[in-house]
Amino acid sequence: MFSRGDMHTITLNLAGLKLFSQSTGLEISAAKSDLFCAGVDKVMVDRIQALSGFKVVIWNTASVPKHQFLTWLAFKQRLLTKDRLAKIGLIEDQMCCLCSNGNESHSHLFFECDYSKACMAMLANWVGLQAQQKTLQQLVQRIARNCKGDKLRRQAYSAIINALVYFIWRARNDKMWNNHKWTVEQVVQ
Ligand SMILES: [Zn+2]
């Protein structure tokens, strides 16, 4: 859910969530939820945190919020990849539609898939980032380690990874739902 960072909008959203809980019996666990904030000052972040009870995470301002949000979902393995859809019985065919060479899971899609490897290799060439990590978690840790004390560089690398995850997922959706294939060059550009 995306929301403006003012108290009126936040209050309305929380009221909406409360209504949702009352009508469905499902409750959001504040302890297990993160709230992402961009472009709001520390005072506002503290007020939002006190009101909602959620853990507030400040967004990297170098990244586009929707890229960052998607990477967060991928990081937490919450994207509806084919292995997850198959597990709940919605589909049978788990084959990755980008490379047709392995079942689609988070680790396949972002690290083992020949298509995303080609995207990553092209990008690595441009920015000098060599990535041999196997999971998004490892990659993020590696960037944090390598860029210790260099916030700008870390933000730049993070923004690149966020954009790459976003465009790989978009290419996957376009192929899966519209049968339209993006070239590696289109994804990276
Ligand atoms: Zn693949």
C-alpha cells in the first residue's frame, strides 16, 4: 500500500485497516510489519511510528519508491512466483517463462535464470559491480560491506539493484500474461 506521509492520510489508512480487521477477522501484526517512509522528516516518522505501532523503515532517497518496494517484497520472498502459486494449487506449470530452463522461484528468477544473469552481467559491465551472490540477502549484505562509510556509493548500487529487480519482474509479468518478450538490452536500459 502506498500512502502520502501526512497524519490525515495515515489516520485514514489505519481506520481502513481497522475496518478490514473488523469485517474479516484478520488482523495485521504490527510486530511483523514494516512501514516504509520516504521524504518525511524524523519528527513525522516518530509520530507515524507512535500512531501505528509499525516498525518504520526510511527509504533510500536515491531509489524510486516502487522499485524499492518490489525489491523489499523479493527480499522477503513474497512475490507470487510460480513455485508459490503451484504450492497453493493455482497453477501446475512452474517453468520459468524468461529462460524455460528451470522452475520459477525467487532464487531462480533473480540469480540462476540465464535471462536475469545476462541482465546482471550487462549491468555489471557498466558499473563495475561483480555479483556472484546466490540470494538477494547476500547481495545486499555484500553491497553494505563493500560500501562501508560511502553512503552515496551504497545508495547508487542499491538503486541499481532495485531497478533491476523491478524490471526483471516486469519482464516476467509481461511474458507470462501478455506473451511479450523484452530483450536483455530493453531491461537494462
Ligand atoms: Zn529463468
